[in-house]
Amino acid sequence: MSDVILRTEGLTKHYGGVHALQDANFELRMGEHVAIMGDNGAGKSTFVRQITGVEQRTGGKIIFNGQEVHFKGPLDAREAGIETVFQNLALADDLDVPSNLFLGREKVWLNLGPFSILDFKGMRAATEKALLRTAVKIPNLSNSIRKMSGGQRQCVAIARTATFASKLIIMDEPTAALGVQETAQVENIIRTLKANGEPLIIISHNMRQVFDLADRIVVFRRGRIVANLNKHETSGQDVVAYITGAKTGTEYADAA
Amino acid sequence: MAQTTHGIGGLAYDASKRARPPELNVFVALLLIVAVFEILGRLIIGDSFLFNTRPNVDTLFNVPRLTIIILQVSTVGIIAIGVTQVIISGGIDLSSGSVVGATAMIAMSFAQVAIVNGNPNPKAIFPEQGWLDLPVIIPILVGIGCGLIAGLINGLLIAYTRIPPFIATLGMMVSARGLSRWWSNGNPVSFPTESFAGISNGDFLGWLSFGLFSWKGVNPVLIFISLAVLFHLVLTYTKYGKHCFAIGSNEEAARISGVKVEHHKVLVYVIAGIMASVAALVLSSKNLTAQAGMGITYELDAIAMTVIGGVSLSGGRGSIIGTVIGALIFGVIISGFTFLKLDAYYQEMVKGVIIVGAVILDQWRQRRQAIGG
């Protein structure tokens, strides 16, 4: 079991009386890309928010990299090596690409506490390297994010996670708002990550994309995991059946 | 043919399409306004606004006028520097004018002389305690302490109770004005020591150059310019500056990215408060007196300067250079109307038009840029 990077046991989250997530047992191996699917309100984002420390879980265990973890906030998760591309991007629109990549962990040329002088050259060089590694195409690094297309922004957000990550990348609907070409670009980055052997959890509604990118598909329904499918042993129709509740995995029969 | 300069991943980047920095537009506006006064001056009163016309002086420009232009906006300009970093980080500070009043009153009380014309100082606030003829460092520290406390209260309220900056600083604006009136029951505090008066009226340049140069009475300008340079460097080259822009453009993103947003906000308002108190020291030293009504509407003038200078009220955009040019536009207008011997009322009206006009132009430029790419 030493190649398991992330495992949750009985992960549960209640919002007052709403049971948004119940008893989720999930496992992710090194270098594996897993897609999370499910209807709106099925608990996908809730699940991710517990792992990344954005919210505090009601119950259950999270074992990351062999150790049980209790993240107090997204920062803790980040420091532990979990990088997340959030649905709302989490970029500062008025800053340029290197500043966004290094936001909150700037390279410093001269350390003067909060007034530390920044190492612009170093950050720029590191940014170029990171963008080349993820094959992201950006016309001008010193442009502010505001002036970029949705796809380019998404690429910057992903490049940021890929630069620092370290151990696990989570993407919450990374292509939901993108056009065809931009989606293709983001998918290419994800393939690059796969080739580099970096584990990834991707939330997506796009069946083609999921079958294209993921090794395994985990389906959520009404706050529970109802299926854990190997890509090669399932089909689109099958997955839809799980999502809509027409079918339930045998090992999850009690969840239906 | 514009070719790729540093596009990443094989994309062409046309450097010639790069947007002009907004400060350049503001600077052009400044030149235009100066040109208008120059032309109107020659047409209406037959005198030059900018150039020297006095026969017995050998300079190209009218140096006294140019000095006055900067001198009269220096005090508010110092406040505007602090306000710039507040607005860039997505906040607003309405309290600076009142903080000027309160700081001036309190600091001046620690800068009074013991003997006026052979008699004990009639205006002394602390005669029983014997706090008279104190070294100048004491009123300076007291003054900066006032600004620091006011800024700290603003910052803590905004960062930790999450009330809007508008409300928090509005409260401080009202309370600090009350404090400055209560301090000496509405009476002015006067008769400062010579060294305190020297903050604004001394010959700092002469002292610095061991008497090589001498330029009396421009200390406010020197303080304004040095602080502007300092804060330009801070906003451009330090982590602090980067975080100001980051918080102003997307506070949530900054927080998720690991910026200590609350700490930063407290620091931003503390610095703004200190800048207001520096302005108060400069102003009360220049006027040799402090009054409870000092600094009324300064906060609005400071905000107007930053806005004219291209600082976006929604945060994330702007610069100290812009604010300094905005301050100069203010100075030119005041000076120009005096020069044309026009009524001061027109000044106010035109100032209002320029504030609104600057924002309209900026919006229009932003939109065009968004469409044009």
C-alpha cells in the first residue's frame, strides 16, 4: 500500500441537516489520474473541499502520503503538497504571469520581512521554465491576467499548480468555461502531467474528456460514492447509469 | 513587421501593441492643462504662466510659481501617497483629514515654547506638567504615534470584523474630528518651538549640504518627494507592494495563495495613518499653529488626486507616479486660477469636473483596451 498517495476513510460532511458527503472511501495511487463525476449537488466539490482544507470535515479520516492529516486551511494542504485549481481560478487579475505563479511564495532577493525586495529575474526564469514544462502557450508574460483569454488564464492557473505540486494536483472542472481549442490546450497539459507521472484528481462533466484523460472514474451520487470504475471495463452509458442512479455498484449497494 | 520578442510556446507577441502606461496619459493631461493656462494667460492678462517674465531674474521658468505649485499640494500629497496604497489594495480611507486635525492638535501640544514675549505661554496645554520647550523629536514621535494608533484601529476593524473600509474609516473620521475639538475645547494650539517650526520652515537642504545649498521653506516639498520615491520603490519592488495589488485585484485568490491578507490590511492602514500624521506635522509646523478644523476635506482631496492619477477605486491598479502627477494637476489648477485672477469658486467647480472626467476617461480607455486586446 505504500504507493497510495491519498486515501480517505469514511469521509463525511454535514451542513447542518444536509448530508453533503457521507462515508466516502477513496484511494489514489502514485501517477494515477482519477476522474470524479456526478450530478450537481452529488458531493464532488464538497469532497474536494474536505481534502484541500477549505472546509473542515464532520468525520472520517484523510491519509495523505502515508500520514493522517488535519488541514486547518487551504494553505496547510498546499504546504503538504496538494495543489488545487479552483473553479473560480483564484488568480489576481491585475498581476502578470510570474506574480500570479509566485503569489504568496515570492522569490526574494533581499529579505526585509514584509518589505522584502523581490527577485523578478528569478521568478521570470522559473515561470518560463514551468510554462515550457507544461507546454502552456502565453504570448507575453508581463501582460496582466485580465488581458488574457479564458484558456490562457486557466493555463496559468494550471501551470501554477504544476510548478509547485509536488505530490497531488486537484482540478475542479478545469475546462467548464472554455472553448474547443482552449479545452484542447488544457487537456494537453493534463497529458503532460500524466507523462510526468504526477497524480491528479479531476472533476468533470465531460464524458469524452474523462474517458480520454483518466485511468479511473469515481461516481458520486447524493453525497455517496456509488461506483469506482476502471476506464477500460466500463462505458459512457454505464457511467451515466451510475450518475442518474439507474445502477449502483455491487460493493456500494447499501448506498442506493 | 513586428516579430515575436518573448512569446512562450511559439505564440507571436507584438510589442508595438503594448498598451501605454496609464501614467503617461495623466502626464499628457497635466501638460495640456498647463498649456491651457499658458495660452489663457497670454491672451487674457498678457503674462506667461510657466516662463519667467520678470526682467531682473535670469531663469527660463517662473521658479517661484513652480515651487508654489508643488508646495501647496505637498501636504495633501503626502496623505495621497498613503491613500494610494490603501485604494490599490481594495480599500478606502476617509479618516485621513480628521487624523490630520487630531494629530496636529496633540503633537503641537508637545511642541510649545515656555516663554512668549517674556510672559509664560498663554496657550500652553501642559504647563503644570512642565511639558514645554521639549526637543522636537517628542512632538514628532507623539504625532506619528497618533497616526499609527488611528491606522491600527482602522486596520484591525477592517481586517478582523470584516466591516467595509468605508464604514470603519468613516467612524474614525467622525471620532478623530471629535477628539481634535475636545483636545483643547476647540481652541487653537500655538507657539511652537523653533525646532518644530523648522520641520517645514527650516533649510533642510542647507543643513544636509553643510551650507553649500540653501533653499528655505521647501521642506514640505522635499518630504513629499522623498516619501513618493520611497513608496514608489516599495510598491514596485517589494513583497508588500505585490500583495497590495494582489489583494486589490482578487482578495480571495490572494488568501488561497497564501498571502496573509489580514496582517497586510492592518499594515496598509497603519501606514496610511502614519502618512496622515506626517502631513499633520508638516502642516502645523508650516502654519505655526494647530486648529481643530485642520485637514477638513483633505481625505477627499487625497482620494481625488489618486483617482486623477489613474488609481482604480475598485483596487488592483494604480501607481505612486500617477498620484504625484494627479497632485501636480491639483496644484496647477489652484495656481492657474490664482494666476488668472479668477475667483476661487471656479477652482472648486473645475476640480470637480476634472475628477469625474478623469474617471470617465479611464473607464473608456479600459473598455477600449478590453475590446482591442
